[in-house]
Amino acid sequence: MAHQIKNAAVIGSGVMGSGIAAHLANIGIPVMLLDIVPELSAEEKAKGLNPEDRKVRNRLAEGALKGMLKQKPAPLASKENLALITPGNLEDDLDKLKDVDWIIEVIVENLDIKKALYEKIDHVRKEHAIVSSNTSGISIEAMAEGRSEGFKKHFLGTHFFNPPRYLKLLEVIPTKETSKEVLDFMIRFGEDKLGKGVVVAKDTPNFIGNRIGTYGLLVTLREMMNRGYSVGEVDSVTGTLIGRPKSATFRTLDVVGLDTFVHVARNVFDKTEGEEKEVFRTPDFLLKMVENGWLGAKSKQGFYLKEGKEISEIDPETLEYSPQKKLKAPSVEMAKQQKGTSGKLKTLVYADDRAGELLWNILAPTLIYSAEKVGEIADDIVSIDNGMKWGFGWNQGPFEVWDAIGVKKSVERMKEEGRDIPAFVNSLLDAGGESFYKEEDGQELYFDGEGYKPVPVNEKEINLKKWKERNGVIMKNSGASLIDLGDGIALLEFHSKGNSLGPDVIQMLDKSLDEVEKNYKGLVIANQGKNFSVGANLGMILLEAQDDNIFELEFMIRMFQDTMMKIRYSRKPVVVAPHGMTVGGGAEMTLPAAHIQASMETYMGLVETGVGLIPGGGGNVSLYRKTLEGMPNGIEPDYVDVAAKVFETIAMAKVSMSGEEARENNFLGLCDSVSVNPDHQIYDAKQAALALSEAGYKPPAKRTVRVSGEPGYAAMLIGAEGMHLSGFISDHDLKIAKKLAYVLAGGKVPYGTEVDEQYMLNLEREAFLSLVAEPKSQQRMQHMLVKGKPLRN
Ligand code: NAD
């Protein structure tokens, strides 16, 4: 039977249960959130409630719902998604599980308690319902013991990482009895619907990510203690320098929580033997820290302690804090000069100084351990590498790191040091292989213990870097490249710093639109940088402004506006696919698209007021138009209300914290879409462009818009002046607000006047140019460029 998940139930509303329920709601799945019935609290008793009241009985799950609205980072992509989650309890609502397609158990990490719950579920679940556990390390098989055959076939592990909305990894763990159909379905569902990077793990302690990750962390702790490095020193070389998250080793542990880490490590300690067991033994000082309640971020003290602006680090010997240190070594300076993680790693691990020794002594055992575990925790190295990249935010998995530092050279050194080389690695070298991965005829291959096999390719995952390496580009300049995506669709990728938009990017966009009109069916504008775009190139604008080059600026702004309108009126469909920060000019480039294919994680806003400006690339007109288009059909909108809404969004530089929220703020319209899986976004955008083309795409006609005129201007102004009077905004804020209100009202015209787009663009340009010349605006720009945050002046 073909499986389908139309609804779900999450059991356990703690840290992970509430996060998983929120994520299901984010993808539009109605979900029941159940927890145990708590005892009547003194507070409830005082309120006259009794143990039979639903409010009391649902308290845990209801509390979790309230928590979802406060938590940071937000588990919900939109507050409205909360309506999809129904709280309940395991006594009154157990029976309702009979109608649920997927039941996810996320309760305390205790085999007996979990087994007792599964027994109850076994009796109520419908024939084809899938049941899964989010356990971090309990054997999936042991949990299924004693259950019916039907249950066992539909039972597996689905291990999310915290926080479930943001962490990419989903480990899927079948037992011998899980049906292949259920496993295959869950892999597809995990990727396509949940938007995760799915890795199939074997049913062994802590699965993949937490097995290798915990090993690596413990080896690092030991190396620090044995060789007298400090916490800060270790972090200064185990973070971004080697392609790992900024939080490096110890800040990561502070975020995870030291109690959780000790728990996870103990699980492997309890279940393994010999040398391996010893590595997973928790160091005494760590236990002492947990005993003291120094658990990291949640108790405001852990490896680090922050007091005011001062950050201090713990000394594991004395458990006293002293100012944070950094490891200074020649190899660190040399590595910083290298481009890319591979070059940096190679420079560091073979260096004969304190940084080099530390990294070698951490990496060598971790690489060896990973190789020993191939076949035991996962079928292949690809799964292990993906697990570490997606679960721990490493740029490169252990086998990619090994390739980067050279397998042969590193193994020689390992042998000299008396380290045992795993059979898996010896078989690679015996077969004459030089790396775990290689490319042949445009195909990526991995070593599987005997020979090389193709790395599975998913057509929905388009990697632009690899795509360009294989297919080249149609044309490029310093800021952007035009790429042939196949099937008649071209893609424009920016690659300027922060993907900021300067004249080079705009020129490339302009040329690309011409090229697409001639030779392609449609254009996708997207990139795979950290952010889609941080906006216009502010440095350039400031430079021209300080030199009083108003003529140059006017030319630039006119070109920017014209090119944005060229996107809108292109005869071929233009699909823009924003992700991450999409602010200022980045948002202005998105708004005119025929279709927006946003990532679920899109943080979009017109934030120009923060630098003393207003949008200058058509953003005011585009957002006004999109807001009008979002109004119900057949009813004459109140133009004052529409203008006021847009005014609020721009004046307050509101940034939507997800694709869904961007829709609520009218950056996205009803027909625009959101991709949950970021790896599928470019594919989704390409499909959208193709579909528009197939449907006989025609650009919108150049229409006029109605504006709110003088009454709109007055209404916007009253609001801004009120805020000014009560001291919320400065004189300069008020000045900017007035200019913005004037543009959005359509100038001094009567209510409801029909104006054309170019008229509004002219108002926008005039306002922009007058603000750019203001000294206080220039101060704001300068401050943003130097300090990276807005100045309130
Ligand atoms: P938690 O303590 O926040 O939540 C546990 C939940 O279990 C609570 O809602 C609690 O009310 C419920 N519960 C307690 N006793 C119960 C019982 N007898 N019957 C039914 N429910 C009961 O824990 P968590 O961190 O959300 O972990 C839940 C599961 O997810 C565990 O299996 C854990 O190993 C796993 N996990 C945790 C993380 C993490 O980072 N915290 C990550 C991945 C997996």
C-alpha cells in the first residue's frame, strides 16, 4: 500500500516533541501533541480546578504550545501554524491515535517507559500507521520487542536533531523487521516533505552523528587536559578555521547542555567494551560541572561564563574562570591565508607547532574511529560524512577531511606513531586508491571497501558549484554568472561579497534578461551562498554620496529601478528563489518576479531606513502593488489602509523570519511558493519557470495603480509624528518617514488617483537621492559598514 501522511501525533511535549510538532505544523500537517496527565498543582488547586479538568489534564502539552510562541530561534515558521497543533493527554486522547497516519514517540529516554507506551499504541493504531521513535540511542529493536507483527513492520527510528526546524539531519533507523516500503517511504517523506537531509543509520548506540560526534568531542577534551591547552585555545582552532561551526568545540557543548552531553556519552560507555568504552568515559571535571549545575547556556555558565561584555573560560583543573584565550601559532596565520577548508586543514595538521599538534591529535583518532565504524553504524562513508555535515555543521565529513589532508601521507604518520590502521583504510591503499572519493567522467564515486561506487544522485539536488565545474557558464563578470540549467532554463547567480548588488550584478542581470529573451524559456535568479543578498552595495553608494556625485547616483538608481522593472516585464518568466537574508535590494529584486520560490528559511525585509534611506530599486512600488494584489477580489480596497500597512513594514524595517511570514507581510503573494528542503529550492524554481513557460507565459500588462494621496499621507504622518512625540523615533527617523509616506501616498494627489508605475518610481528616486545627501543618513551608512549594525541618530 502506498503510504501517505495526512496527519500525525507527537507523544511527549518536551524540548524535542514540541519542536517536532512545530515543524510538522510548518509543513502543513495537522498534529496532535500528547503528554502525560500531571498532578494537580497548588496553583491550580487555589484556582478551584480539580484533577478532572481538561485544563489540568492537558497542562503539559498546552504549556508546550505557549512555549512555542516564546522560544528562540522560533520553532514555528508562522505563529498561525499553531492552529494546526491540538494539545491533549495520553489518557483521554489515546483512542484518537486510531485515526493517525504517523505516531512519533518523543518521551523520556527510558526503555521500559517507552515499551509500555508502545504496547498501548499497538492496540489502537490503524493498520498502516507508521510508528517511530526519536530516541537518541536506545535500540530500536529492543523497543519493538513483544509487539505485533504489523507494528514491527511499521516501526522505525526517526532521530531529529535539536532544534528540529533548523537542524538538517534526520537519521532514519530501520530494524530487521521494518518493511522496506515503510523505510523507503520515510526516506522520501523526510527529504521531500520534512525538508531534511536523511541518512539511514544502523541500530547501534547513538546511531551515526552522535557516535562519531561524541567521540570527537571526548578526544578533544582529553587532548586539552593531557597537553595543557585551554578551553578558549581549543575553540580558536576547532571552529571556522577547520570548516566547523563558529561555536567550535566548547561553545557547542555549552549550547547542547553539558547534562545532555554526559547522558549521550554514557549511553555508548554502557554499551561498548574495551578501549572504545574508555574513550566514552566522562572526565571527572565534567561530571563535577554538571553536579554544580554549570550546564552551559541554559544555566548561563558552563565552559564559558559571560559577565557583561567579558567572556571567561573555565580551567578544567581548578574549575575557576579566567579571561578567554586564543591559540597563537604560525600555522594558524598560515592557514588563514589558504583558500577553502581543505587547504587550511593541510597546512594545520602537518605543522610542527602547538596548533598543528592539537589538530593532528584530535583528527587522527577521529578519522580512524570513523573508518572502523563503516559497516557497523552505517552502510557507507557517504552516510557518515553526511551525518557529520548535516548534524554537526561540519563543512566536510571525516572521509572528506581525510582526502583533504592526503590519505597516504597521513596513514604513514599514523603508522609511525603506532596507531592501528583500520582494515577499511588498508583495503583502499592496497587497491592502489589514493582517496575515499574521486571523480570519473563527471561522476562522483566513493570507496565502499572493495571498489568505487557512484555517489547516489538526487535530481532534485542541484549543486551550483559542481554544476559550473561540469558545464561552465554562459557568461560572467565580477559580480554574477549566467548558467545554463538545462531544459531551456538559465540561472543567474550572484557571487559578490555577501551577494551585495552593485553595478556589476545589475549589468549582468540586464544582459541575462536579454539573453533569456532570445535563447531560453525562462530565468531563475538564485544562489547557494549563505544569504541570497544583503542588499545594495552600500560602500559604493556612500562613496558617491560623500563625493557629492549626485549625477552618478541618479544614474545608478535609475538603472537599478529600470532593471527591476525589466524583471517584471520580461517576456520570459523570471523566477526568483531567495533564501537566508534577503534584505534591501535583495528583496527589491525578488518582488517583481513572475514567481517567487522562497526557502522556508527566508529572512526578507526592506530595511533601508536603518541606513537612513528608503528603498530605491522599485521596492516601495512593488510592495504596494503586491499588497494591493493580495486584497480580496471584487471589493474596492481602502487605499489608506494598504499604504499604511506597507508604510509600517518599510518604516520599521520589518524582516520576516520565514518564507511563510514573508507571505504574511505581502512580500510573497498567493501564487508564490516556499521550498521546505533548501537543497531542492533551485530544482523547484526551475520547475516553476518551466511550468510558467509551458502554460504560455505572458508578462503582466503595464497597469496603473490607485493611491491613497493626501489622506493617506496625512494618516501615515500622524502615526509617525505620534511616535516622534513620544520619543520612539528620532528627528531623522521622522524625516525619513515623511519621505517614505510621500512616495507611498503617490504624492500630493486626491484619494484614489490612478497613477502609473513610472510616476511612483520617480517619486521614489527623488526621495532616495535627497536622503542620500543627508549627513545623518551618511553617518548611518558609515556605521553599518564599519560596525555591521544600525545607528540610531
Ligand atoms: P524532555 O525531558 O524535554 O521531554 C520528555 C517528555 O517525556 C516530556 O514531555 C515528559 O512529560 C514526557 N514523559 C515523562 N515521563 C513520561 C511517561 N512516563 N510517559 C510518557 N511521557 C512521559 O526530553 P527531550 O529532550 O525532548 O527528549 C525526548 C526524546 O528525544 C528522548 O528519547 C531523547 O533521547 C530524544 N532526543 C533528544 C534530543 C535533545 O537534544 N534533547 C535530541 C534528539 C533526540
